[in-house]
Amino acid sequence: MNFKKPFFWNLKKPNIFSYLLIPLTIPIMINNFFLNIQKKYKFSEIKTICVGNIYLGGTGKTPLTIKLFDIITKMGLKVVTAKKYYTSQVDEQVLLKTKTKTIITERRIDAINQAISKSNQVIIFDDGLQEKKIDYDLKFVCFKKKNWIGNGKLIPSGPLREKVENLKNYDVVFLNGINENSDDIKKIIYKFNTKIEIFDTNYEIQNLDELDINSNYLIFSGIGDPKSFKEILLENNIKVVKEIVFPDHYNFKKEDIKNIFEESNKLNAKILTTEKDFTRLSDDDAKRINFLKIKLKIINEKKLIDFLNDKLN
């Protein structure tokens, strides 16, 4: 989805714009009601995991999907990732194909059937918690601690696909980032689901040695949470002199890249983008632009491995 989030979505409390849009949340509530009562199919031949969100965009689903693929592979299980095909999300599809074994289909049920036909034991979906037809064995929800649930309202009044109370229907929450209020977030989660597992995560830069702390950098991105990109650079003493933000999953035009090169020359700055954005660049442009390679770190990975062993074996 190519969009920039309205500023009021991440306010701690709804403002006047949010309240004015509340009537438009009614279709979301009606849709969610029918999704919850509709019959869903469960598959006995394979374990299904869905990594999704209830906060729209920028919660780290794809890095977590890749991390889970690595963990489950090391557990000795034959695993594949999957993603529903959207023309606007080719970047995430490319990342999954590069870093995992993946299946891209227009229907998630078709992906499951393909995975079964190839004798896979586990399939991990990147996105799809609101899927109408599948009863996943494990349902994982991703949040950024800094944003949490924003103003707590449903789309378009706020950033939520469904009410936070629906965490009662999920198995695990992953909280990404550093936030001094994370204990308060966990208390809210446990209020709705006392049995849910919660894991803290953060990102580590894998190619920091390729960056020059003595140089200036112009950064650009078209991701759901561009602030996190800039923040991790600043935390690692990378000098960001200019930031250009595009909508999520944005397809860069020649003029956009031309402007980026011209601006970098004016500032005498190197150019840096995210790995996901890098996949959308032309081969010629990619030769002149570096990307930040990150890896998701799960703080208590041993506990997660034990949990997955219990649920998948």
C-alpha cells in the first residue's frame, strides 16, 4: 500500500481529525465481525504460521519471517515462507526469495497446497492475519514499541486494522525497538491475553564496516516506519545530513533518483537506503547507492526456540 501515515495516527490520544473520521471505521468493524465468524480451514498435513500485524505498516514482519525461517531450518524441519502476491509489494517478495525458500501466490491456500506437495513441514506467511479462509496453527503479531498502537483507533481514524482487544486471539507478540515504556505495553497485552508469549527484538547492522563514520550521508526510504531507519544510523554514529521519505512500497521514478544524486552532490554526501528500497532500484542506480543490511535479534531466542519446538514437533 503506497501511503504516508497521517500525523495524528501516532498521537498518544485521538485528536479532532481522528474523531471526525470515526464514522468511517464502521465498515472495518463490520468486515472484522464477519471475518471472525466465517469458517476457516485448518491443514493437518503442515504447520502454518502467520507473521502479521494489527497496526498498519512498518512493524517488521518481513525481517521476523526471515529470522523464523532460519530458526526453524536449524531445528531440522523442512520450512518454506510464503506471501500473497501484490504488485505493490515486490520489494518484500524479492527479499524473501533472496533470503529464504519462498512461495508467492495470489491465494494463500494455494501456497499451502504447494508447500504440502513439496513435503514441507512448516509454512510461514509474511502477512495475512486478517485472512478469511485459513485457521493458522500459530499467529504472531508484530509491533514497534515506539508506535505501539498509535492513538488506538481503527483505520482511517487511527492505524489499527482491528481492535487491540483482539490480541486475545493470538499466540505471540513481538515488540521491536528500545522503549522505556515497554513494561507498560506488556501489561496492556497481558490484560487481554494472560497466556500470550511476548518477545523483545531489535535490529543489528550487518554491514557497519562498509559505512564511514567520518562521511556525511543522504538517506532515503519508502518503508512503513522510516524513522527507525534514521534512528539506527544515528545510534551507530552515522552522520545523516539529509533525509528523504517516500510512501511505503514506493516505486522510484528516474526523476526521484536524479534529484537524490543532485542533492547528494550539493551536500558532498554519500547515499544510503534500506535493503528493501534497494531492491526497487535499477541496476545502474544500484551501483552508486549503498544499502543498510540489518538482521533481527530476538532478545530471548532460546525461549522462542523452546516454544517453537513445543508447538511444531
